[in-house]
Amino acid sequence: MAPAPLRNRRRIRQETIGQHTITLIAEYLQFNNHKLSIPDRLNGVDGYGVASRFFDALLTHTDKLDDLELALSPQGSQSAWFGIPGWKVHLGEVILQPEVLGIRNA
């Protein structure tokens, strides 16, 4: 089966869970009022693909959303947040950890 046309894969997605709104657009992911940058390409996955996986991970781990909001806020004391296995948010950048892609350190 052929992959979906690019324009359909890069659609805007938005979900509201309690007081949190998560928005995925082609250029970035927004969590409440925080724009999270996504690398253009990471281990062969394009930036939108990485952002889409993180969006889905947030929907799966809704119990972690308050912690992420706190980590991203000016009052947050963390420089990095590891609240969802396989993911790291560091200074507003979403970083996909290699194990999410099935890559293991040798």
C-alpha cells in the first residue's frame, strides 16, 4: 500500500485534554502556550513524523501533561523532562530517544 499523500500526512491535529491543548502543525508542536521545536530529521524520520509520534505519546500518557506544563513553565526547575519513556523535552525541543525507533546502543 502506498503512503498517504504528503498533504494528508501533514494535516493540523488538535486535542484538548482537561486544561491542556496540544496542536500539531507542519512546522512545530504546540503544548498549551509553549511552542516545541522538532528537529527537521532524526534517525531517518522527518520532523513532522517525530512530532506526530510525540503528539500520540502525549495522548497516551495524559497523566503526564501537568508535569510537562510545569517543566515548560518559567517556574519549572528542570532543564530536561523525561516524563514519557523514549522522549526527552530539553529547553523546549522535543528529542526522540533512539529506543522509540528500535535503535539500540551497541
